[in-house]
Amino acid sequence: MKPYLFMALALISSQPLSAQVARKVVPAPEVLPNCTAEMRTPAFWVNRLESDPDAVLLTPERIAELNAKHHTRPFDTRDIAGDPYTIRDFAEAYDKFGVQPYAGDPLEIVSFPGDSLRTRFRMAREWVAGRKMWDRRQLPFTDGMKQELFTETDAKRIPDLVRPEYGILVRHTLHRIMPTNEQTFWSQNAWQDLFQVTGLETGEPVAILHRSKRGDWLYVRTTMSFGWVPRDNVAVASAARVREIVDARSFLMSLDHRAPVYRDRARTDWVNDLFMGAKIPLAEKTAAGYRVRVPVRGSDGKLEVIDGWVASDAAVSAGYQPFTRRNMIETSFRVLGRPYGWAGSCHERSCSELVRTVLKTFGIRVARGMLMEINYADTVYSMKESTPPAEKYRVLDSCGAGATLCGSRQHIVIYLGKVDGRHYVIHSNGYSYHDPDGTEIRVGRVSVNDMELEGGSDIRTITDISTFSPKGDYRGR
């Protein structure tokens, strides 16, 4: 097993962010090396595009085809040198922790094999039991603490055939490997929560496969993952009723870090926040703003739908926004400076979650995981990490800025363009770089920087480049 999901803990920067003892660590400046203040604005990059920034790269019909085609994408292909190349081990490693290689529809699950569910519980239990962990007090996570969690999963109660209930998430939710909000870390000084799987947006449908012993956690299948969510974040309903919400023909899509929703037209009574990529039914647009239909959890745990209001000037879209380079760049920049959120921790975004939620605003349903996202496009160039930077830049220059992804097993970025021979990206940057005297400069936020900067966006670490520009279907030689 090559658990890239958690190997990335040790690779999150060129020097681990947690190794703070006997070393000076300082926060990065607002403008990173080789950048200017103007580069931190989307207009700077949009205005430099060689082609029409408002040209639609993928129509809704083409996006639907892309989403369907992804389920048949092979894990095994060839790199630009013609050598065998695979992401199978990457996908299998993520699957062990519940992250699925393909997006799916949990409302289509009529039954689920109990053996398969028990296997998922066993893999998680063995992973937790087999390693040292520390809690937020910087004290060891004891065997007794682990056993309490295993008992709470109540795996012995899983039947041979699971008949799921269905539900919908009523708020932004952190998906967990274990039924707990307690954080665990791989070292005393680490900050990445090992129990965190991903962030989930309001309106996400779920199939409820199991309940914890006390009943306050639900084990669910979402469109992209298996794992635990708090019971109070889920409103239960029939699959047909949930589908009325998630498949509403008229809907509002959030394009910002979060867009507030209020109960009243005057927007004085807050009810929810729609994080980037969340969508809920749209009833009408008026001078007072958008009237939406908000899923909430009733006192009995069942789905209720109430009227809500979103400001007319909120960063939202009525329906999916057109897939253009301008929209791709501007949407990415809406979260510039937001803190890096390991696997969605603290309701922020990791590198892959930034890309996933940006693409979701166009209706592109990528699964979470760097290589899974890069390999969603029709045009993908894979290479060895040792491939000379000049060759990697040659490939990148052939792709369209604003609609191109670059990355590796540890990181993913969005390509913005080239200035004075330097290639620039925007990404959720959990890395550090070093100044000449060895001081560690921690970024830890969504940033713009060039691809020579030390860290995950360094061209020397890149192994995969893909573009959504209309270049045809190319996946290796």
C-alpha cells in the first residue's frame, strides 16, 4: 500500500511545517518572491490571455459527456516518453480512506453488501490501530482512546445486506474517518488532522449506511466518498424527495468562499452559508435578491424546506456558470489569501479541494484527489518527475492558461500564464520556502507564485499536466 493521502503529510512542504524546534519559521509576505501586487488580481491574468477570455471552452452538453466519460477513464496509460504510466496505486490508496476515484450518485444505492461495509470499517480500524498519533494537547492518542472510537463505530451491528436511508446535508460538513470531532496528528507538533477526509457542501445528497453506537454520527456514501458525518448535519428524506432538491432545474450556485443565506428579505436573520460549489433551488430573482429554497433539518431529523434570501450582489450564479477562462480565473481568485485547509479542515480548502470546488461551479464533477482531478480532462500529459524542467515548460506552453491544471501525487495547481519567461499558478499552498539564511517562510494560504518557488508548485515536482482547452483527446502516446 502506498497511502499518498497521508504520505503527503511528510511532503506538505519541502521542509515539514511541523518541524519547528530549533528553527526560525516566519509567515510569508503578502506578495511572494518574483510577484507583484498586480499579479494578485484576476484582471491582470485575464487581460494577458491570448485568446478570448469569454469564449466557452466546454458547453453544458460537452461537460455532461466529460462527466460520463470519466467513469471509463483507464488508470493505466503512457507518459510523454511512451513509457507505461499508472495512477491505479494512487486511486487505490485514496479509496482505502473512503475517497472515491469516480463521482457517483448515492441516491441510486438500493442496497449495499454488509461485507463491503465491514471491510471499509476494518481498513480504517487497522490504519488507526497501527500508528502512533497525538491529540490536540500534544499527548499520545492512547490505545484506550482508539478502542473507544472502534466501539462507537458499532461495526458488529452491520447486517449482511444494508438497506440505506437517504438524506441531504443542510450545512457545510467535515467528512471524518472516525465518528468524532477530536483531532489526531502524526506528530506532537503537526497540524494536519488525520481523521479528516474532505469538506462537503450544503445540498450534497447522501446514502446513510450505518449509525454510530450513540446515534450521533452517520456513516454515509456521498457523491465522492465514504465516511462519518454528524447526524445533526443531515436531513433525512426519501430518495425522490432529496432528488427534487439536488436535481432542481433552477438553482443558485455559490462562487465565493461562502455566501450568506437569510430567512428574511431584509437579510437580518441568518440561516446558513453556501460555500463555493454549493447549490440550492432558486425560486426567483427579485430586486431584493435571490429567493431560494433552503433544506433544513426538522426537530424530528427529517427534511424541511424553507424560503431564504441571498443578496442580489452576492458572488453567486443562477445555474452553472459558463466554462470560460475568465470565469475559471476569477472564481479561483475569490479565495485568494484564504488559509490552507488540510483535507477541508476548519471549513477551508486544500489544494485539491480548491480545484474541485472551482470546477464544481461549472458542473464538472471531479473526485477529490490531485491525480484524479488532473486526469479528468481529455488532454493529459504525464511524465517522470525527473523530466527536465525545459520539457515540462514546453508542454505547459502548449496548453491554455486559465484552463490548465498541473500537479503530482502530492499537490495540484491552476496555471495562470507566463510573465517575463516565468510561469505562474494559483493554488492552496500548504508549503514553505526558505530565504538565503535558511529561515523557513511559511505560506499556508491560497497564493499566486511562479513555478520556480520552492514547494509543491515547483516545476521540478510536477508529473502531470492537463488542459480543458479544446485540444482533442490525448492521454499519453
